[in-house]
Amino acid sequence: MSKQITVRLPDELVDFMDQLVGDNKAASRASVVARAMERERRRELAARDLAILTDHGDYPDLDGLADAAAGTVLSDLD
């Protein structure tokens, strides 16, 4: 399910979105906005996780997680 919304953006951002669509790097303006919002959601979740780890101290069982994550390709961010 999706909802239609109206947003007002600066001209340079709309021009950038149109360039992405024109260069076949995005299917539509809506897909550019959706991709940006997904990235922002992941960033917020990562910030929340960092705050939890910072507040609650050491987690030795997660020591290898950063190394493993560093080698993970996130193709949806390309």
C-alpha cells in the first residue's frame, strides 16, 4: 500500500531528481524520494542502535560485527 503526498522541494533538488531519472538511475521522482527515505530510516535505526550500545556498555559477543559489516556490500545504496 502507498499514500500520495505533496512535498515542496528546492528547485536544485528537483533538478537533481530529474537528472537521475533522465540518466536512468531512477524510475521516477517518487522512487528517488522513497529511496532517500529508506536511507534516512536506516540511518535513524543505526543511530538508535549506536545509542543503545553506548548506553549499555560492552558487548563482547558483537566484537566481530563491525568487521563483518564493513565487508558487506549494500547494493541498494548504489
